[in-house]
Amino acid sequence: MEEATRMLAGRIGPCPNCGNGRLTPVFDGEETNFVCEHCGCCWHVGLGWIDRVNPATCPGCPRRRVCSASSVPYGEAAATR
């Protein structure tokens, strides 16, 4: 993973769901996303926004099991901090 991608993970701040802050960059074969090592939610950053990633859209991601087993299933409201 590029150093610039690692720096971006630090700049987007903590996980929008749990506030943990341990976001790890992952590459699904097309895009770079950021998975929270605490709650399992995965996020995509683009055009000034951060959006939750549906695990079903990332079949090539090596961390897909983490997102699929998230404590907050995709489509449900994220926890408030």
C-alpha cells in the first residue's frame, strides 16, 4: 500500500461508526477503502465525503470477512458516538 494511502487513513480521522480510529487501508482490486479494526465497518473516501461500503460490492478484498462480520450490519444505522 502506498505511503500516501496510509497518510490518508490518518487524515480522515476515527471510524465514523465507533470512533475507534484504527482505520486500515484495503484494496479490493479497484478502489482503496478503509476498514475499522474495532467494529468492522468499511469506508470509502471520495469528493470530500466518507461513505460506508457494502461488503457485497468488494469480492476481491482480502478483508471482506471483517466487513461482513461487522457489529453493525450494512444498511443499519451506525452507532452514535
